[in-house]
Amino acid sequence: MIILDLVLRLMIWFLLTSDLSVTNIVIGVAVALILPRNSGRSAPIREWLRTLWKSLLAIPQAYLEAIEIILRPHRYEEITQEHVSSRRTPGLIFLDIFIITFTPKTIVTHYHERGWYDVHWIRRRKPQ
């Protein structure tokens, strides 16, 4: 799990810096190692793999949603609450929020410590 935690931190570092130079990679590894770790429970490898798969699927979904918004404007908004599994670690919760926010039609506006996300959606048709 330590390796997955480091990979997550490096992914975030590279997303923030947008620089894959050798110097930036060294700095990113140093930052990932220096940051404190969560000494609590760790998520099962199956949860990590499922979340990483969802993040890979979010890339083509984001492109499709962007094209759809361009071709057919979405004029309606809605805020829903989505449940967070109790087995989620802070790293997985971050990835969930990242995946939801990565796609153009949705953004997480608030995370409730009791296990809920507030998700803002844009819709083509008025929500029922």
C-alpha cells in the first residue's frame, strides 16, 4: 500500500506541476516521501484497482461529455448527494472526488465527514 500511496502523491504532483523533467521528478519523489502518511487503516488492493480503473475510464468519458456539451448545450442544474463507502481511505476518497470533478458535467462541491459528497450536475433536460 505504501507504493500505491507514493504513486498517488506523484500523480498529484505531476498534475499540479505539468512538468516531467528529471529535476521535477526528483523533487516530486522527495515531496512524496516527506509528506506524512496516514497511519490508520489501508484500503484493500481491490479497492485501489477498481478506483484506478474508474479513473482511466473517466478520460474518454470526459472527452465525450465535453463534445456533448458543445453540440447540445445543457441548461439545467442539480445538486445531489452521493454516498461514500465506509471502506474508503482518504486517498481513495480524494481519487473519487478527482474522478467526479474531472468530467465536465459534474463537480464535487462539498464532502461531508459522515460519508456523503454534494455533487453539482449540469443536465440536458430538467431533473425529475
